[in-house]
Amino acid sequence: MQKPLLALAVFAAPLAARANAFDLFGAGARAQGMAGAVGAAVDDYTAVWHNPAALTGAEQSVGIGLVAAFDRSSVLLFPRPSGYDPPGYGGRTPRADTDELRTTTALLAGISFPLFLEDLRVGALLLAPFGGFGHVSSHFDDEREQHFGNRIEHDMLGERLKSEVIAGALAYRIGSWLSLGIGLTILPSNRTDAYVYTPNPTDPSQVDANLDVEQTWVKALTVGLLVEPIDRLRLSAGFHDEDAFDLRVRSHVTLGGTEGGEADEPYVQNIDTVVHYSPPRFRLGAALLLDAVTLTAEGTYRAWSRMRDHHGAEAGFDDTVDVAAGFEYAPTATTFLRAGAAWHPSPVPPQTGRTNYVDNDRFVVALGAGRRIGERWMVDFGVQIHALVQTDTYKRRPAGGFPACAPDVGAICDEVPDRDVDRPGVPASATKGLQTGNPGFPGFSSGGYVVGTSLDLRYVF
């Protein structure tokens, strides 16, 4: 019964708001070339993402760009010891590493212009993956994944890079030294009710179904502040609210031949999937604007402790603070050279128990360049390399080694988590520990690198 219902859920899957390439690399080629540290220095429509208040200093322009991400991160599974397979394990999908090269390409488009007043400006930004809108792929981060892909995915990379972005913002210059901005990241979401009738309960592949699908909108608020206390110095502050893909499907199932019986029909199955959660972010930045040199620095606090996994459970992540610095040098009035570096600590605590959330601390280096062509055109290029710090994870090994699998051994072999009733000598809390059907048992290694690059063409009108 479960397979056809899940197929209906996937068929009705929505477009959604979730973390994206902008979160990883920054928006636009200039930001990519400066490691994303441009909140106080951004001067075009990408301010919609980095700091809406900076739109007041943006040129009246429109542009397009190409964005590409090459994900070479990997999760390599340690060999399983013999004698720990749960019943029926050999007939499941083989346990597998995650080490293939994944490439994502997207179109960037943006615009900024005055709205009625020179000090009142509006901007819009779009990131559209060429692979299509609304890509959705979930997985379990514990032993339940043995029944599906039986592999471990990188939680902060991978599918996140395929997400789209639609954003807009409005900014107003209050005085010569102060600007405020407010915006929204807006993407559609979905609520689905599936009404399913199975004529023959012994053949669940044959179903009749009606769908009630509601497309809704997910809105993430962005707020920005830009202060110029003295000449050549800019300070920025910003907030970006949390967003996530939240697919809610309710299946109402009726089995043929049981109508009017004692069964409480229709059976209701709730599927609540949360994919690519991105936490609230608070940014502080500074930019020093000299004659031919711009120096920038930025720190971002991310409230990862609010993180929910793909099925809505709290993940137990830690809050983090990212730091980044950028440099831009103009050897001539029309040529710009850029560089940057950043440090992104992982919010994921050691995964020594049941769960297999995977992330790595990341060190970022960035390079870029820009060229003004005539009075109207600007071309920018940027590239980033994210080096993932190699991490080896080992599941908890009890003193004396892993015990032999037996009916009353809960800490290692129990495949039914969260029991309500204790077995003799084995407390229910023991099932919170390691599960041997888990693809992460007895451990795994993660690392690799990610490359992001952008090429933008902007026209000033």
C-alpha cells in the first residue's frame, strides 16, 4: 500500500523554498570573487540578497548570468563487520558510497531601478536552475534509510545546489549616511490531499485516486541596514528569516471489501517532509573604500539549533558563526581584480549514535575579475573553491567491543527505535543508540571539495 501512496505524493510534489547556491557562494560573480563578503560594498541588484539597504547605492541596471557548481564531496562507508545484519538485510538495496561528481547549472537574472524617488529603489533577483524548478529529494538520516537508498547524503550540499530563488526588495535612503531595506524571498509550496481507493487489498498496485492540491507561497523576510558614519567607511547589518521546503500530504485510504466493517476507514496517512532547511541568519559587515582598493569583512550568525531533518524532527545541530573577508583592486578605471577567503564551521555534532547527519568544516578561497565596457556594460567573473575538512566518524563502540546480536541486545541490534515498554534488563532508552541496519554502521568518512563559478553581464540604463 505504501508504494503507490508515496508515488502519488511525489507526483504532486511542489515547488519550494529552501537553501540554495546563494547561501553557499553568494549572489553574483562579484560576491563569488570576494568570498561572499559584500554586504557593505554591494552596488547592484544582488543587494536584494546580500543587504537590501544597499540598493540605494546600486546602479540602475539589468543583468543576466550563468552559475555553475561542481560538487565533489564524498561520503565513504567503512566496511561492515560480519554477524550484525538484521533479519532480511541481504535482500535490501546494497549499501553504497556517495562519491559521484554532481554538476548544477543555473541562470541568474536581476534588475534595480528608482521607484518614483531617487532615494527610493527597488530590486529583483532570480536564480533558475536549468534542471527545472522544484527539485525535491528526501532521505532518512538513520537506520530507516536501509529500506530506501541505503546510503548517506551530505546534508549541506548535494541537492541544495539545485534550488531556485525568487527575491525582491525595497530600499530607502533616510539621510546621507543611513539607508534601510526590506525584502522577501518568495517561492511556491504545496499542500495535497490524496483520496485513494484500493479495490483489491491484496494488489495495492491497483488504485483509484483523486487529488486536492493547493499551491501556496512560502515567504522569508529579509531586512538590511547600511550606515556610512564617515567618508569611505560603510557598515552593514542584515537579517534573513528561515525557510524550508515543507511538503504536507494527507492520504485518505479506503480498502475494497472492508466498507461498512469495523475498520475505522478511511485510513489517514500523513506525510510531512521538510527538505533543505535554512536557518535564520544575522549578518554584520564592513567595507573600507579607498581610491583603488576596497577591503571588506563580514560575519554571519546562523541559528542551526532550529534545524529540522527531512521528516520534521529536531536535528540537534549547533549554532555557528561564519567569517569572510574580501579584497578588490582597480588597476585602471575599467578593470577590477578580486580575492577573498572564508571559514564556515559545521553545525553538525559528532554522529556517534543513531543518526548520520553529514557536514564538514569548510575553508573557502575565492578569485574574480571585472571589466567595464564603455559606459553601459559590465562583465564580472568569479570562482570559489570550498575545501571540506576530512572527517572520520565512528559509531560508539562499547567497552569490550560490539556485543553479539541477540534478541535482548537493544543498544546495537534493535531495529525498532523509541520502544515504550522495557525488555527485561534492557531499558527503552537503549534503542536510542546504534542500529546495525544503519548505513552508517560502523562508521564513515566525509570530505572533498566544491567549486562554484559565475559569469555575469550587466547593462546600466
